Amino acid sequence: MDRLTDTIYDVEAELTELIYSAVLGHAPWTAFLDRLNGLLPDGKSTFMVVDRQVANANVALSSGWEASDLKLFNRYYGAINPWMPRAAVRPVGIGVVAEQMLEPDSLRKTEFYNDYLQRRRCESGVGLTVVREEGKSFVVTTLTSSLDMTRNRQVASMLTRLSPHLARAFRFYQQGPVAKAMENASKAFLSAIGVGVLIVRENGMVRLMNAEAQKLIENGCGIRISPTGRVAFMDEQARGVLGSLLKRGSTPQPVLTVRSATRANPFRYTFVRMASDSMSEFLNGPVVAVLIEQNHEDPCARLQALAASHGLTPAEARVAANIAMGKSINETATLHGVSRETVRSQLKSVYVKLGVRRQAELVRLLG
């Protein structure tokens, strides 16, 4: 056994120790990635998710990368990375070098290589698909400036040997005591909070739901749960908010409130992006708590506050109140003894001052 192989095996033992230290909370996962970097020149290591359904890759944890480089990758270059389609179908648990997935000549003709890799001193790399589920591959990679195929292949073989340990660690996060403790805490929270609560995971799947939420949904609160367990909001804005909070790699405002535009059953939805450690979010995706409650805020008081803060005239405030209550322009004109054109003009001014474009947005704002 030569000195190079001796070094690989020495580091392999250390990396195995770091995996279990991270699982037990004695070391961060970045310590594992830091040590992996040292095996290859200019090493840059990541845990990333390759999503075959949306043809994109997203970095969750990294070492050796600048934050600006990762932002570019997650926003654009992950989607055009020519290695990713092949990573999505590579055998699980088998380490691989970049050249096994794409010929070097083909790689060097791509925008990804010329505008991203080469500028960051990356010429090759090694990787491993640890687990694959629901169309997502959870991958560990190290990019390098080295084209030493002997060295690169030995590191790839080492990843193959580390694969059972990594897979075991991933299962622990997904199904072990940590996950069970989080679920038990969530159930206690759901029972005690006193309003309807849904815990929604990636792809809109409902993970937990309390009895109050079930009752509100059955009685009609603008939310449906599909037979497969996926949540659907009737309100367009609520759908958009949930989608943005569940998107991997995004940094949206962590708490957002939406008032339903349904006049007969006014509800308020509060969306909270749940904080979690990096590895849990890497494996399970973002998790959002949705609080559902009837909107008991006095619409008259809210209208008065908006009129004062946005400079509505008394006539404009009256028009806004009537339109928000579902009255037509004709009914509003008759009620106040003015022409339809006057009401239209006043309503147009209301929309401009309040920053809305249509009646549904006005109803939601006055909630």
C-alpha cells in the first residue's frame, strides 16, 4: 500500500468519526466537509439536493465556497449544470468522478464550465448519491482544480465506503429520535395553541394537523386537503405565499399574514417558516406552520385607519366600504345619490391610494 493510499485510509477513519460526531451533536456537519476538502487541491465540498422533477440542484451545506458563488449556483447555474441530470440517475451509494458522468471535452464547451467552474479553479470533482427519494437525490460532492485521475478515483472509492455511514446518518435525521422528538413537540404545540394549525412540508404535503384545523377545513375556510394529503388554498395570494416559503434555497420573510377575500367566511392565514438545523432542512426540505383563524378585526376601524394613513376623502372611504361589502357600482351610486361615473372615479382613486388593482384585493386589505 503506497503513501497516497495510506493517507486516504487515515482520513477515511477520521471522516467516519466526524459523521457520527455530527449525528450526536458533538461536531457540525461543516467539519466533515472541511476535512473532505483537504483530500483534493482547492477542494470545495457541498451537500446538495438534485431535483429531477424541476431539473435543478440546490446547495444546502458547503465548505470552501464563497457565499456569492453559492447564491449564483442556486439561482442559475444549478439548473444548467451538465452533471446534474446524470447525478439524478446515478446508482445510489457508489462514488463517482466527474469524467464518468461527462467527457471533459463536452464539459469544456458548456456555459457552466466557462462562466462558473473555470473562474473558480474547478476542473473536475468527485461525488456520491447517498439517498434518493421522491425524485430527489441527496448528494455529497467535492470539486477540485486537480485532473489527477488516480487521486480523484481513490477519493471516489472512499466515498463509496463512507456511503453506508452517511445513509445511516440521514435515516437518523429523517426517522430517528431527533425527528420523533420534533414531531412530539409539534403535536403538543398543535394541541395547545387554540387555533387551527397545519404543519406543511415540501411539495405542500401536510405533515401534521390539529383538530381545530380539521374542523375549520370541513366547515369551509378556503382550504382543501387532497386525497394524497396535499394542501390547496382557494385564495391566490395564500397559494403564492406558501409556495415561496416552501421553496428550497429561498430567503423569504419568515412570517407572513394573508386575509381571505371570502366575504361570507373571512379568515386570516398566518404562515411561519419553521427554523430547523441545516441537515434537517437539507433532507426534509423547508417546513411551514399555517395558522388558521377567523378574522375578527373590525373592518370599519380598519377602514378608518387606512383612510387616515392613505389620505382617502370621506367620499372615497364610503365607496371603498360599500365595494368591499359586495355592493355594485350602481348600488353604491344610488345609495349616495351620485352618478356611476363619480363612483368609478372615486373607486379608481381608492385603488391608487391603497395600492390595489381590483375588488378582491380591496376586500382582502379591508379584511
